[in-house]
Amino acid sequence: MLSSMIDKAFIQLNVKATDWQDAIKVSAQPLLKAGKIAESYIEKMIDIALETGPYIVIAKNVALPHAPPDAGVYQTAMSITVLEHDVHFGNPDNDPVKYLFCLSATDSNSHLEALAELVDLLEDQNFFQLLNQARNRTEVLDYVINKTKNR
Amino acid sequence: MYKALVACRAGVGSSLMLKIKTQQVIKEESFPIELEHASLDAVSSFNGELLITLVDVANELKASGIKKDIIGITSITNKAEIKEKLAAYIEKNT
């Protein structure tokens, strides 16, 4: 379940980031604080983006920062970050990025269902409208819980 | 039946989501394609004919001289794009 990977503290609304590297760091902070990932995981996410280009920008305005399990993952989790001002990752098709879903996964299978739920969410325009207008984290988490309940 | 590998750098995030989406399209359109997913490390040992990745990774693979068909997808949530590119591949190979 996607909702079981997201703690309320992992949702960050209207946060500032100076550039794409900063945006990745910011999006990973709640997972670092909660002990889901090691510091090395954040460096790896940035390294991968530097090496292969901004492939983590997976859809219009959406980035999914992530790295392999062996880069420093303690537990499977995901954070949701909405930037106050969007940043450019250098992805000609999907820039600029305003929403970041930072993912940590311990293996490549156990969170398959959760990712299917995330794909559904990313196709849901109402979800993005909510992210833009939400007054608090609870609203966002409740939406995710309800949406995935009805799947 | 074609065998395709969906790959990304980590093998845990975007490739899985791309696989989920591509699988939906294949099912809806009844395309004769069988999907696997893995990280890029598995590309060299993959014995199928088609690689499906996000577009930047696709460009990198093409530049590395891999002799397989490569489809690069721009947006994971854009089913129309996935459908169009898979259809073009099948068309070209039949």
C-alpha cells in the first residue's frame, strides 16, 4: 500500500529549493530524519541524475528521485514534496518540476502494488490540484488513503 | 511474441512504473509483447529484442552502441505515447 509508505511527516508543502540538486536534497530530508535512508542515498540520487541526465523527471512537472536499494536504504518509504517555486532539471519534455516523490525501496518487488497506486495518482489531475491548494499535510495523506482504498 | 525489457538506472522506481503503465497498454491493445523489468546492469545479458526505458536512458543506451531496438518514453503517465511507440515497433517488425 502506498499510504503505508508515507508518514504524515513525509509530506512537505510549499517548500523552497534553489535548484534541482537542492530539490532532491529537500525531498529526501524527511526520509533521512526518519531513518529510512542513509546520507549516502541522497548523494547517489544526485550522482545518477548527473550521470544519466534528468531521467527521474518521469512526467510533466513530476520528479521521482530514487536510487538502487544498496545505495543506503533502511526501509521502503516515500515522501511527497511540493515546491513553492518550480525548478529546472534539464528535462526538455517535462520541466519545470514542482512535485517530487522521493522513493526508497529495499528491493525491486515488495512495493510493486504501491507503485501501481502511485501511477494512478500521477494521472489524477484532482490530486495535483489538491497539492496546490492543500492547507495541511492531513488533507494530502487522507486523499492518498481514500484514493488507494477504492482501487 | 516479442520479448521486451523495461530498464532504469536503479530498477526499483521509474522502470517499475513504466512497466506497470506499458503492461496496461499491452493488455488494452493486445500487443504481442512480453515484459520483463530490471536495472540497466541486466541489459547486456537480456536475450530479448526490445528495450523500453525513459527517453534520457534510451539516448544513453543508443550512444553506447547496443544492438537492440530501443524505445524511449517521455512521460510515464502518457499512455497515448506508449501505445503509439509500441504500435510503430510492431509495425516495423512484422
